[in-house]
Amino acid sequence: MQRTLLVLLSLSLLLFSCKEKESSTGNDKTVTKEAPALKVNGLIAGEQILSDQLTATGTILANEEVEVKSEISGKITDIYFKEGSVVQKGQILLKLNDDDLQAQMKKLKIELKLLDVQESRQKQLLSASAISKEEYDMTKTNLDLLKANMDILQIELDKTKIASPTNGIIGLKYVSPGSFINSSTNIATIQNVNPLKLEFSIPEKYNALIKAGSKILFTTAGSSQQWNATVYAKEPKIDATTRSTKVRATFSNKGSLVMPGSFADVRVPLGEKTRGIMIPTIAFIPDIQGAKVFLCKGGKAVSASVTAGIRTDKEIQIVDGIQPGDTVITSGILLLKPDAPVSVIIEKPVR
């Protein structure tokens, strides 16, 4: 009887151990299950009528911008301009100490006077055959050399008077009387602000639509006033990195209402409506190796390289990399990884 009880107890323990192992094994299988799908929003890509104007961002440039610098080294004795004032081309802005140059000029003038008298006398003696032609030629050569040296010295003296190289408004000064300056010292900057220039870039596919004489519209930050500008030049090549072309336009700035360096929202009329795929800007991911978006294919997130076109405040055109009917993921972008399982809630695009 006792032997029977021992056998039954041993069988019970063995059965309990097997069930525990199966339970443990079942738990392990649960751990290795695939992570739950991430819930995200998305939209079905489709072609639509695009705006008949191209939007871009630009920068306002001065018509001419010059840093005022000295060609020679020296100590400033006088400054003749006021910061923020209008200056004219050729107007003297400041003066450098020229005492040593003036002393040299005084010496040369004395030498010139003596040599001039000597040349005049030898010329008379030559006509009377009292001296040789070689003697006169030597004196005449020395006289010409002295005059040439005086011309060189006069150029150095003129450089001590620093003049405005262009018309415009002179900015803040970075020197004071008594300062010692050289050719690398920035004295001030002059901006010619009427007219002004507008610089912006356009995608490669629209390059042929923009040419010299094209009219554009723009507004500046902090102002609702709309300005008109006329394209006058563009780069003769496409930037291989951005696949865009740099364009410059000019416009009148009477009253100096716009300042160089301002940010500008540019609108370029294209002349005709086109069709294309637009996606929300938030779904567009700039990358070192090129822009990309996440698509949903087979319940998983798939990274797709894309090329951008027209941009607006909320949307961006995709000219390559997406086909009509693709599901573009528009939320949870930072949490996505390639091949991650996703559950997409399709939303209607907001126009």
C-alpha cells in the first residue's frame, strides 16, 4: 500500500513539472510575438489641379553693397560722415595722416625746380653746341624721372583721402579719429537701397518658365504690402545638390520701405495650371542623402526617396517617388522605422 502511494506521488510531481515547463514555454512564445501595429494617419496620394503660381522664399539684397576700406595703412585724422546718412560717389569720408608724404612731396618740388632750371640752361647750351647731346639727354631723363616719382607720390597722397565708392546710405562706423587702420580694416558699409534686388530659387522643372522680364509678386515679413518685381537674371546652370536655379529680380524701393536682408515670400505666376501630387509638409522628411516620405505597403512602413516641386505653407508637391494610389503616412513620423507594422487611418487631404 505504501509502495503504491509513493508511485502515485512520484507521477503527480512529474506531471506538475511538465505542465510548468509547458507554461514557461508558452510564456516565451508570447514574448517573441510581433509588436502591435502603430496607429498613424495617412492619405491616398492622387493627382490634383495645382495652383498656377509657384511659391518660394527669398532674400532682399542691396542694389550695391560696398565695404569701405583703405588701400594704405595710416592713422585717421578726421572723419567727415555721419552714420546712417546719404553719401554720394566720390564724397570724402575720412582722412589719414599724410605728414610724411607731404614732406617728401616738398623735397621733390625743390629738386624739380632746380632740375627744371638746369634743363632749361642746358637746352640753350645745346643749341649753341656748347655741350654734347648726351649731357642734355641725361639731364632731361633725370627731370622726367623726378616728375614720374612725383606722380607716384601724389597717388599715395590721394589714397590718404578715402572717398565713397558709390551712392547710398552709409551704416555704422567701426573706427574713430586716432585709430590706426590698414587695408583689412572695415571702416563702414554703404548700401544702395533704391532699387533693391530679390534673390530666390526655383525647382529645375520650372526653369524654362522663368526668364528675364518675368513678373513676380512678393511680401516681406511683418508687412502685408504686396510688391512687384521684375526678373533680370538667373544662374545659367542647375544646382546639382538642390536641383534648383537661383534667380534675381529687381524692384523700386522709393521711401526705403524695404531693407536689405529681409525675408520674402515669393509668388511666381506660371501662366498655366498643371496636375501633380501634393502631400502635407509634415510628411516630407529632409535627409542628408535626399528627401523621403513613409508609405504604407502591406501593413508596414516603407521609406521612399522623393523629389520635391512646388511648396506652399501647408503642402509640398512630389514630382518623383510617389505614384497615385500610394498610402502616404502623415503622423507619427518620428516613431516610424522601415518595415515597422502600422495601422493607418485614412484622412481626406485638406485644401
